Amino acid sequence: MQVNNVPQTCLHHTDILIIGGGTAGCMAAATAKEIAPDLAVTVIEKAHINRSGCLAAGMNAINAYLNPGETPESFAKFVREDACGLIREDLVLSIARRLNEMVAKVESWGLPVVKDENGCYKRRGRWNIEIYGESLKPILAEAVRKAGAIIFNRMAVADLLCHDGRVEGAIAFSVRDASIHVFLAKAVIVCSGGASGLYRPNNQGPAHHKIWYSPFNTGTGYAIGLRAGAEMTSLEMRFIALRTKDVIAPTGTLALGFGAPQVNALGVEFMRENYAEYGGERAPTPWRVYAPTREYVEGRGPCFLDTRGLSPERVRALKESYLSMYPGIVLYWAANDLDPSQEPIEICGTEPYVMGGHCQAGYWVDEQRRTTLPGLYAAGDVSGGAPYKFVSGCWAEGAIAAETAVADIRDRDAGVKKVTPLADSIREARARILAPFMNLKAELTVLPQEAEERLQKIMDEYAGGLSTAYQANKAMLTMAERKLEALEKHLSYLAADSPHDLMQAHTVIDRLLVAQALVKHMSAREETRWPAFHSRSDFPDRNDADWLNFVNTRYDKKSGAWHISRRPYRQWV
């Protein structure tokens, strides 16, 4: 890329613009075209819709499904208890009512669901069913194409376009040639996933992308909403995954699928023996990573999932199960001559992530998935308030958001073409996108990798990362705020000499904004409701009297001010 070459600007008109072609985005696109074939539906995806997002490598189970005997109400009750008493119950219920419908729909698209001897879906735990999901993402992508949606691959969104407080579209750039693309739309649905890469990961150097959450979900969906003034909720309920050491492979396959118990270095099943008062093996999800972390800190680590004694047939079945979603661990065992039946699998916690699928960080939405900005909707990991979505819950939200967007367009008289004066907004956004190219001429430059490493160091050491066993306090969070503010000034010197580096530069810019919002949330919630996920060493206890409510934020881009508020909890079931 030559700096003197000015990337072209292309204009696109559509009815519904979907940002992100992952789990929720694919379902939103297919649903919108199914119920409104006359409307133009456009999907923009930073990677390629065939293998993008969290499902890129596949899945071996659907983790949110109402098995026989369960109801939407029993699901919502379980999710509330697992989230330590605080969820948007209306959102969780609306998801639960659609889970089985969504699974049946994707099965009709070609997803192989494992059946038992009676022809019923094969259960794996209370809410899970088994699938052969290696090709899950290509199946979803094909459904979008067959539905007739327009797809733009290799397109990174940079900003929402707003006029008089209403979202009217978005601006993006090609990660191949840096061309600028303006999308004007009657409705915009954000489905771009949560945020990884805010914290220093378990593995360093060339292996720094060997993490649990998709390394390409960089928080852009949150950042564009923050810059536009949308209200966000519950970012402080971070997600920290319990995973296998080094490879960072999922542990649910071992624990649920093959019954491997958690043991510490002394061979003690520590969840049952040391954490019985918190629920033991049935403790809420945050305890599953908090407990082994405490075992390690207190000298009883490392911890393991004990697979010793598995028969050769079971080991083969274990490997086959991982091949449907995480083949890396099978290759790791082979390369290191490891036999799970002879030695236990070491486990660890990952670095923290911000996401609304396992936890509930994201846009504050109503039951129809409208955000606080007219014309903007959210679904999947970027939508807040409803944890325990997983794959099927993200499908449900994508469908709900699409149905709402279609209905709202009909109500606004979709036949009237209105030209909105967005020229100034487009010009400003374009200049912001291309600024790193212009910085190549400056004497002082900062490379995206340098800025990313600095961001991750700050967050790890001062905002409850791995190095502090996920603990933070007021003094640490105050330091984090100051250091992030200093880093923000340095980002004005970010330089890029290729479209790929331009994408990396904006990735760091977006991650920094999300990190700043996260620290605001962590500082505001003065309790420990979700151990490890949000552990305040200066407020170590859960405090329902003062904190059974949601912490929400809004960001004013012009002034740089943050507005913190609380939203009350309401029990529906």
C-alpha cells in the first residue's frame, strides 16, 4: 500500500445491515430474508462468512437446549442461579422459548445432531445435546447465501453513521485494499461478537493467539456502539474459561462427556471437598475457575481433570469428540506422546474476556433486541443481560432482532426513500479510518503490536488479570484508568503501511475503548458477586442489599466523559 494512493469510497444502500457474519449474524440474515424476501439484507464480515467467529472450528455440542422435562421457566431459574442472582430474566425467557426451534431449523439446514437408540437427541448433561458440528459454520453460511442476502467478506466495520440520534448505517474498510465502504440502511443489527485480547494471554510470543475465545472477536461491536452513545451493561461480569493447559481446549467435553472429576495436586476432588459450602460440583460457573485458581494460590496446585482409567475405546471416543470442535488437543497429545488414560489433563483459567454469550456484557436492549439508539439492534455475544446463550441462544437472538428490525421498517413505511445528510459524518469517519496511513510520514510512530502489548500488560497487572489471580481493588483500578488514558494519547501516533496493519491499528483502538469501559464497570461495582469473573479484594463479599442491580455506562465521544448508572433487577420467574 502506497500512502499516496487514496483508497476509493463506495456507497451501498440496503434495508437491513448486519454487522458480523458469525453465529447470530447468519441466523439474523437468513431469518430477515425468510420473513421479508422483498427487503435487501446485507452482511459485512471482517473475515469470510464460511469460517468466521466463534464457530470457525466447529462444535461438538449444543449447550443450551430444553431436554425433556425442562421448560423456559426452569431454564431461566437455572441461569439466574448460575449468574449469582442477577440476569435480565425477560431476555433469558425470550431466548429459552426459541432454543429448540432454532436447533430444529439448523438441523433442517444440514446440521447432524446425534441421536440415541430411540431416535431422540442424545443428551450430554442437563441442557446439552451432542452434534457433529465440524461444518456448522459452512452450513450457516450456505443458508445465508440460499436466502439471498448480500455478503461482503473481508470488510472491517469502523463506525456507525448517525443522524439526529438515529443510526442510519455504518462505514467500513476492506482489509484487502483499504477501500472505504459506506452502507446506508434502515436498520442495523450488530452481531460482531465480544472482546478478546484485552488481557495478556496464557501463551506468549508466536502462540499468543492460542486462546479460548476467538482472537478475531476484538470488541469492535462494542466500540462502535460506545462511540455512537449506546448504553452498555454488565461489562464487569467478565468471562474466564476453565481450559486445558497450553492448548486451551474446552473442558466440558472431559467433564460432562466423559465424567472426568477435577482433582488438585494432592489427588483431592477439591470442588466437593473444599468448596461444598458454595455448591461443590454444582457451584455457579464462576466458581469453576475461581476454585482451581485458589487451589494453586494456596499451594495445592496444579489442578487436573482426571482421565486416568479410561478404556482404549473411551480414549478413541474422546479424541473423535474433540475432532468436531478442537482438533488441536488431539494433535498435541500425539506430538507429545500423551495418553489421557495414563495421566490426567492439567487445567487452568484463561485470561478474562468480555462477552454476552457465556456472561452478559453488551448492549442494553429491550426484549425485542432494540438498543437505546433508534435503528440499532444487537444479538449474540454483543448483546447484554442474558448469559448462558451459547450457540442456540445466539441463534434465538439473531432471529428475534431480525424479526424486530423487519417490523420496525414496515412501521416506518419502508417504501419511502429518505436521503439523510450524512456527508460530514462520512468525511470524519473516513479521515479517522485512514489516519494510520497518514502517520507513516510522522517522526514518531507507534506500531499496532506495540500498543496491543502495552494494553494487555496494563489490564493484566491492574485490572484483574492472570498475574493477580483475577483480583483487583480500587487502587489498582485507578492506576489502570490513568495508564489507559496515557495509552490513548499514544494511539494518535499509530501507523500502518498495509490494509492488514490498518485493521490491526483499529483493532487496538477498539480494544482500548472497551478496556476503558470495562475498568469503569469494575470500579463501579463494589462487591464480589462473581468470584474470579469480578473479584474485588477490597469488597470480597456479595452484597444483594446494594448491588442487586445492573451497572450501565454511556460514553460521550465529543467530551470523553463516561456516564455511570444503575438499572434495577426485576424477577420474572
